[in-house]
Amino acid sequence: MSSINRSVRECRVGVLGGTGEQGRGLALRLAMAGMEVVLGSRQSYRAEAAAELLGHGIRGSDNAWCAGQADIVIAAVPYDGHADLLAGLATTLAGKILVDCVNPLGFDAQGAYVLEVPEGSAAQQAAALLPDTSVVGAFHNVSAVLLLDLEVANIETDVLVVGDDRSATDLIEQLVALIPGMRGIFGGRLRNAGQVEALTANLISINRRYKGHAGIRITDV
């Protein structure tokens, strides 16, 4: 499990699938908050190009180098490539924290819907593939549009953080709180990740109906 025993400010963050909107948005906001960030992609040149456009000291590389350089690794890849990518990085990710923000969703004429995952959720799938890694679920319900919009100073939303390693979830709650407007809220063990991932389908429906970028807030906490 995780060997990290330091403050979040001492950690380097890697973002797998960092050329997608969610990955770029999280990388941008964390770099703006002063974190050292590496973007990963299947092709290093794509990550390098995306990193150059984002600025703020972000670097780009292939996914393997990104995972090797980081202490905290965020998986922001499409669900259909999730298992293969993580399985191939199992040795590299040993002893690190993997933050899985993948939402297994499908889309049809009626909108977004939840895909069945044999392990119960994408985060649980990651944990099964990475037995020597502390897997935490977080950032599932955050709008990529808002993350990438620099006119939005504060991202006013709570982030549910789920996982079985309390030291890892505590560290990721600290990471979330670096982004102005966000709070990390512990949402239970990793077995609860499925509900959090599925909630994104509801938020997409809300956004389509009300033309917004909805997030969530947890009251009385």
C-alpha cells in the first residue's frame, strides 16, 4: 500500500490521460495552486503539446514516465482504456496513491447512463489491478468546463473522496482543498465508489436540462 508519509505540498502529481478535458483541467488547477504536475498520454508528444498550452510549469510525457515520476497519480482516462492502462503500470504504481476519477458511462439518444463494471466500480477495478497501490476515488463529479475556464476563479463544489486507506484519503482531501472553492469530503470506503461514479450521469442530465455545470455540496459538514 501507500508508502507516502509527507504533506501534500511535498508530492508531485501525475495525470494519466492528461490530454483529455478532465485531465487537463485538474492539471491546470493543481499547477495554479502551486503543485508540481506531469501530464501523461499514450503519445508523449501529445502530452508535451498540451502541457505547453496549459503553462504553469506543467510537463508532458508518456503515461509510464508520468506514473514513475509522480507520488500521487490521477487516472483521468476513458473507461474503455482504464483496465489495460493500469494493468500495464502495476509495478510502476506500487507504493503510490492512485486517484481514480473515471466514470463508466455510456451515451445514447436519451443521454448518459451507467455502465456495469464487474468489480462494482472503476475505482474497485483499479484496486483489483493494483494490489500494491492505495486507490482512492475522487474528482468524479467536477465539471471539466469550469476547471478549464480561467475566468472562473473558484470551483464551488464538494468532492467525495472514497477509499480504504485513511491516510491516503486524508492526503487527497488536502489535495482537493488546494483548488479554491473545493472541499474534499470523506464518502466512505472504496465499495461506495459506484454510487459516486454513477452520480455523474445525473449531473450530466441536470446540465443538459438547465444549461449549467452542476456540482454537489454536502450540507451540515
